[in-house]
Amino acid sequence: LPVPISKELSTALKRLARELAIPIKSVLLSAHLRVMSMLSGQGDVLTGLVSHGRPETTDGERVLGLFLNTLPFRLKLSGGTWIELIKQTFAAESELLAYRWYPLAEIQRQQGGNVLFETLFNFMHFHVYEKLLAVAPYAGDFQVLGATTFEKTNFALVAQFSLDLLSSDVRLSLECNPAALALPQIEAIAGYYSRVLDALACWPQEHYEWQSCLSVKEQEQLLVEWNATETGYPQDRCVHQLIEEQVERTPDAVALVFEDQTLTYAELNRRANQLAHHLKAQGIGPDKLVGVFMQRCVEMVVALLSVLKAAGAYVPLDPSYPKERLAVMLADSQVAIILTSRDVAGLLPPPLREGLGKPIDLVTDWKRISTSQRENPQANVAPLNLAYVIYTSGSTGKPKGAMNTQRGICNRLSWMQQTYQLTARDRVLQKTPFSFDVSVWEFFWPLLAGASLIIAAPGGHQDPTYLKTLMRERAVTTLHFVPSMLQAFLREPHRQDCGSLRQVICSGEALSSALQAAFFATFTDLVQLHNLYGPTEAAIDVTFWQCQRDRKERTELLSDAASVPIGRPLANTQIYLLDKHLQPVPVGSTAELYIGGVGLARGYFKGPELTAEKFIPDPFSRQGGARLYATGDLARWRGDGTIEFVGRLDQQVKLRGYRIELLEIEAVLRQSSLVQDCVVLMREDEPEEKRLVAYPVVAQGETLTTADLRSYLQDRLPAYMIPETFVLMESLPLTPNGKVDRQALPNPLPDQDGQNRAGEGARTWLQELLAGLWSQVLRRPQVGIHEDFFELGGHSLLTTRLIAQLAALGIEVPLRVLFEAPTVASFAQRVEQELSRGEGMQVPPFVATARPDVLPLSFAQQRLWFLDQLEPGSTAYLIPSAQRVQGALHIACLSRSLQQLVQRHESLRTTFEMHNGQPVQVIHATAHFVLPVIDLQGLLLEHREQQTRKLTNMERQHPMCLSIGPLLRTMLLRQDAQEHVLLLTLHHIITDAWSDQVFVRELTTLYQANVSGQSSGLAPLPIQYADYALWQRQWLQGEIETGQMAYWRKQLANVAPLELPIDHARPAMQTYRGAVQSLRLPADLSKGLQQLCRAEHVTLFMLLLAAFQVLLARYSGQTDISVGTPIANRRQAEVEGVMS
């Protein structure tokens, strides 16, 4: 691509070279270096330089042959005038002359064979043509008309400068690798060269770092167009007032659910109001800080909302933090009041001084608090008042508190509701620890939108199995994952069965393209994935991106992207990518990301110097006092106006969603008298396996072990900041200029400190099994049975991996057991306790095996078959249902979906016959399924409903024959074009209540897929019900059968029939005539039952079963009560999606 250079500019460039007594080549090379610096976002520039390499002897230029050599040319552009840059370039080029013959291949070999540079500068000036021109007038008809050259290299970009053969004017041609640079990019780069050359020639005394090389159009696009985010939001109200408005709209709707507790909007608002009035009476008001120190629970939500209502700002204090860190946070924040609960109050450090840190227990003190007013407190808070102060890792060794405003969070949540549109049907999972700002939208977004907030149990956010169960049981539609936890969740079996899920939001660390692909491979098109970005110093997030299926993410410069874009700025937010001189950089160039707009924090609490350093005046805003926050994150614009996250400028890292300043860990380690110096890195020696590694230098004359270091840090830092591995060093490697050479630090090896970690070996088969898993997960050659999992470097993600591997072996234990028993010996003991109760060690894993010619019935099927033989033609075990379908219905797609469902589940095409005197299953290869349609549109509305009821009753009273089938009947009653009734009848021998959910969920998925013409995404079933029946028959025999029978004989020994007082004698023949009596418990009674469950740590099922048994005992006068209760009997993941 030729770059136009006017004759005037060419003349000015050559004149400047003459005035400086510097070759024109060096002038042009300095321009090239400036463009490369701008494109790369780096001041340290390395480019290729073509050197002619000809012999410096008489007539050396007349020798034929290949003398060219390409050399690495490196220059640091630290700022200055154009003239200073030219002189600096010429000096570096002159220094290079003595070494220009050294082969490039040898240099590359010495550097490990790596590519040294991807750009090249070449200057061509063929003096021979000047001599030809000189003799042309004397050579008759001889003329030089011009020259054309062609060159092809493997470099991404080559700048070919030359002097014109006829006019000696400066010429420039850019050559690029089309696989690396598209035509629009190369055209933009050509413009940068033009403007750099123009600035260099016209204003040589000006500082080059202050002159933008971007065109006016580019600057308008980067600074204005891509930041045109002005959007209306309720500037006159705060978040708690928006929630109060929602309370007025839906006072009786469920606001939040925690375990067996529920609160309506009115109940939540009343309790928060009472606490808010109490806080105001204690002096809480605008910008007053209130500490909140409790585990996830209903009271936590009440506490946070009440602080906002009192016009204060809350400070999250995580009970899992060490007391020393909590003491630092309390000393800095000087909170007057700490809202807590009795289960964690004892973990608080002692008060700093009288009048500060007064704890209020929301359980024991509630009786006094509940006497406060119930009405909404009068609003006396302004948009710029604080909403919360969250402490994050600080490079000085102390955490720093980011102060976020009411305005910022109100704008952020309003944008979120406008973008993702929660409704009253949505259920949002709150699982992020409240010491991280993602929790802010988890708490308050659903409450201002009328949705329900589902609160995960304390510690539940670390357990993918628990989360999957909770999501399914509570029909969660929206939740957040940090990418590392999403990856753990996607490893869970049957994770796609969370049928209610419709959107997952990721943030906290880079979302990889591979993880995005895994997500889309797991979930259907109905589930969206969103990638958000934002630091704690802004109101949660500042950019957003909706991930797209089947789209390959590619950067606009040089290489494919490994991570998903972070998107565009959200409402009323500006994002600028600026170099160190606050100049915007072009598309594709890496630079620091700056944030502006209403979501910006006010700064750091009691940190004016750090605030002034990081929150700088906004040079692009017309609003007085506007600030930009320098994030320290590196990013680049893509050609479509979206942003791609690249990395960090400093030593801050993101690990499992936690923001960590490595310098803080280093500072705390250096405070130990045993440590002379240290470096901490985040390493990724294996893909997707990030970990913190510390390299401490032992103080002279001291002895140091990993256990000492870990114990020291556990008293001072949160668990997520403690390095997984310690590499003890005699000294740290240094670069030639005396700085620590982090690249030279060794890869960590197992048992790096040289201690014999194995300790006492395994004594039982179970300990040996567990020790092997410990070693595998922790990447250690061996583990002693008394060594602590977490002291060996275990963390939340490794715990989930360990529990998953145990489950694959048939050992199912809750994640919390590992925290309670973190050694092989103690954990094995807990497992053995479960084994002795018939729990924990589950039956062998289900696998599909070779089937015999004759398939036996399962025990449950055999029971139902026997009852059918006892009373042929009975309809007692038919399971009928009628589903009213509103809206347009594609009958052909529904019929096809039912056919596919029958083909997918063998049980739906199974009949039961006799073989040698025993009942057997007969699975039909295909089922000829027909969906009967009865059109009732011609009837009057009243007659239509009568006929619908009549047909429904007839269907449910029509018996089924187990040997002939079918055992699934369907009928579709067309009411009108927009309403249908689907009748489904299944025999209990092929289904149960759990299967009904599977049936409806998969039928819905298949129907949507058929209507849209897309794949359903349903994974093949790993086993069918016949496999389960075979497995059950093979397992329940011998010692297993004997042990099971002994248990039940003991349980039912001497049980007497229940003698209830009844009005009539029992008939000799069962008639099945009866009735159902329903009643609704009062709301206060329901609430009281839930509170009792929470206080006694039992489930609502356990409490109601106990009440039922007490009732039976009262009426019967008996004390030995035996009742039946159904169980799903599906604890193994393999059978969760099987119909039976």
C-alpha cells in the first residue's frame, strides 16, 4: 500500500536531516519507531532493521552478492522532542554498525528460537541509478524511466522507505501479512505514518508524546461515538426508594427465600424499616458507616437494606477473614455500629475504643428493634452520598476501602433492569460473598424488579453440586459465576437439567473462548451468557457483552483472541484506552483502561493521596470536577467498537474471581522476621490451572518451613490470598539493572522446601484411596493421613474437584465435610460413619451393561405388576393430567416431539409379559405414536367446557393393559385457535412424580427445537430404566440383601397397626371411595414454623413429619408410630434424567 508523501513534506524531511547532520534514513526510522510505539502501546520498541552489510573497502559497493542482514533494533521512547528522538535513533543505529554482520538466525537461536520481532523497517537508496542518470544526456537514446520492485516477507508489517529514482523525493510503501492485518487496518496505519512524518517535519521542537497521531475521525469515534451512552435513570431517587416503590406494587409477592424461610416484600420492608429507624436513632445518617458482620441469611438482606434506608453506607465484614485483617478494616473505617448475629459475633476482634464498633445482634436484639416504627424512613440522602464501602486488596500491605455512591449503584441497577428485564417470574440466586461488589446487584436488582431473591447457604457458593440442586429446586432463572467456578459447575453431571435457567452473568476474571464454547455446548439457546467487567472502584460493572453462539472471537490485530470481549460501556459510562500520556490509542493497540461517568466511586476511604493518584481529572469531559479512574488494566479496542481485556500493568491479579495485589502478600511476608525478601507470582503451569506461588528468601540464621509461612499468613490474610505453593530461596535472581528477574524464578516442584510431607501412611483401603486423590488434586507425590488439605494448598475449586472425583467412585459426601474434616484420616472416619449408617458410600455406579435376552422387572415394577394381576382393569395406578396450552400451537411439531420423547425413553415403549412364569419387560424398538386431535371449536363455550370435562374423565377411567399397551396415552382437545388442552395418561409402572418433571421439561425442549428448526441439545441418556432394573437385581443380593433386610426387620420389629378412632368400621373389601380435605395454614403460623426450623437446624419436611406423628399419637393413644413416606430414590446422577 503506497503512503502519499507530498513533495513539500519530502523536502522538509530532507532539510531537517541536513540541519541535524543526520542521514535521512535515521529521520525516517525515528518516525517508524514512533508509529510502532503507538500501535504496540509500549515505550520499549523492538523492530527489524535491514542492513546492507557491504564490505567497508574500496569498491565494496561494486561486489555482487547477498550482503543484506536483518537486525533487531531496540529503542526506548521515554518522551522528548522529535529532534531528541531523531538523535537518539541515530545514536542507537550508529552503535549497531559494529555488530551488523552477526547472523539473525544465530541471534534467534540464542533467544530460544522465539520470534524476535514482527515488524520491519527498510530504507532503499540505489546510488547506481544516480550514476546512470548522470550519464544519460551523453548516451544518446538511453533513459531511465523508473523501476518496479516486488517483495514478500513473513512479517506482519514492513515499512519500505525509499528515495525516488528521478526526483529523490521520499517514498513509503507498507506491506503486510493479510492473515494478520486487514485492509482497513493497514489504511489506518498508513494515516499514522503520514501524520507522524508531518509532525516530525513541521514541529520538530514539540514533544512527540503529546501529539496524537490519530485522525480527527478516529478521535471522534474513540472519544465520542463509542462513549455515547447517555441514558435516563432515576436521578432523584436512591436504590432503597426504588425497592419501596416495588413493595407498594407487590406487597404480598415473595421477596426472598433462604432455606425454609420466606419473606414477602411487605415483610422485608417492614423489618428493614424497623432496623433503619433504630439505626437513625443511634446517629446513623448520610455517609455514616455501618459494619455488617454475618453469614448469608435473611437477616443479612434486612441489614443491608436497612443501612441504605437509614441513609448510611454499609461496610461488609466477612466472618471468614482473619481477626487481624478485620481489625485493620475496623480501624480504618471507624464504624460506630456493627450489625451481626449470635452465630458469628464471637469472631469479632475486640473494640478499638469506647463508642466504636458497637455490635447489634439482629437475633437476640430483635425484640427491642421491632418496637421501632414500621413506616419508610424519611429520605435525607443525596445521590453523591455513600451506599457502601468495600475493602479490596492493597499494594501497601493494607486493604483499601472503595467508596461507592447512591447515584452510581442506582444508575448501574437501572441499566441492568433495562437491559436484562427481570419479571415477577424470575428467581435470582444470591451466592457471591457480600465482601465482593457483584453481591450488590444480586441483593438489590431482583428486589427493585419484583423478582424473588434466592439466598444460597453459607459456603454454598463453593459447592457446584449444592448449587445445581438449589437451582433446580428453587427454579432459579438468573445467577452469576466467576469463570473459574462456571468451569467447575460445567463439570457437574446433568448440569443442563436446570430447566428454569435463562441467563448466566460472568465477571470477576477473563472469560475464555473455550469456556464460552463449553457453556453453549451444555445449554440450549434459551439460556444466555453475558460477560461483564468492572473494578470495585466503580459501581460493580462498567462494560457488558452478550456472548454469541458459533462466533469465533478474533482481535483486530495480529492474533486470535483467547478470551471473550468485555464489550461496550454501559449506560452513562465512558471507557477510554489511553497511553501513559493520556493520549487515545488506535484500534487494536494495547493501552491502560480508564473509566469515567456517574458510576465512578468517590475514591478511597481515608486515602486522599491514593485517590488523587488513581482518580485523575477527566481531560475529555466538559463537566467540572469530572474524574477518570485509572484501572491498571490493559485492553484494546476492536474494529466493531467492543473492548478486549488483555492483562495488567502491575502485579494485581484475578484468581477465582478475587482481586489480589501480589504486593500486599509480599509486604505481609516481609513483615515476618523469618523472611528477608520475597516475590509472589500467579502461575499457570497447566492450562486453566492458576495458582499463587511464593518465593521467600529465608532470613540469615533462621530456619523456615512452608507450615510456618502458611500459619503466619492465615492469621493475617484471607484464605484466597494465601499462596498454594512456597518455593524457599537462598536469594532472588536479578536482572542486570538490579531488579528481580521474575522470568528466572524456578517452576515450583512438589515438596519444594525439602520436608518429608508424607508423614504417617495410610492404614486402611479407604485412607489409601483418599490419600491418592489428595495427591492427585494437590499435585503432590504423596500426602500423609494427618496433613491438612488446605494447608497443603487446597482451595475452593480444588475442593469441588475432589468431591466430584469421590462421587464418581460412589462416595457422596457434602462439600462441608471436607472443611470440617480436612485430613485423610478424619475425612475417612466421617465416610466410615456414613457407611455404618448405610449412607455416604453409595451403591456402585450405574453403567449400561450387556443385556440378557430376558429383562427382569425392578422391584417397584414388580409390586405394581402384582397389584395389576390382583385387580385387573383397575385405574388406581393411572397418572392422568390435563395441560391447558395458551397461544398458537404447532400440532405437527407437538406430535413429532411426543414421538421423539417416546423414542428417547425406553420405558415409554415398554410392555410387560409373562416368560416361564415370571413377568419380564418387553422394550419395543419403535413405537407408532399418533396424537389424536378432537376439535371442539364448533361447540358453544359452555358445551365446550362440559365436553372437555367429560372427555377428561373418560380418559382417566379407561384402564390400560400392561401386556398390550400402550402405557402412555395422549389426546389433544382443540378449544379454539389459541387454546388447547393436552391430556396425558401414564401408568405408574413406567413413571413417577420425578419422571413427570422430566417428561414436561424434555417435551418443552423438543417442541421448541422442532418449531425453531434447531437441535434440541438434549444429551443422549447414559442409561435407561431397564439398565437400572438389571443393576438393582444384581446389587441387592447376598450380603447386601441380608444387611438391608436386617435393617428393616429391626425398624419394623413389633410394630402394631395404628388404631385411629373412626366413625365407621373398615369394609371387608376396599372400595377406594374417599375425599380430599385441604386447608391453608395462616401466614404467621407458616413463618413461625420456618423460624423454628432455622433455630433447630432441621428441614420443614422433618418438622411437619414430626407434627404429623405427634397428631397420630394423640388420636391413637400409641407411642410407636410408623408412617409411610415416598422418596425419589435418585441420588445417583446417572438416573436423574431417566423416566421410570
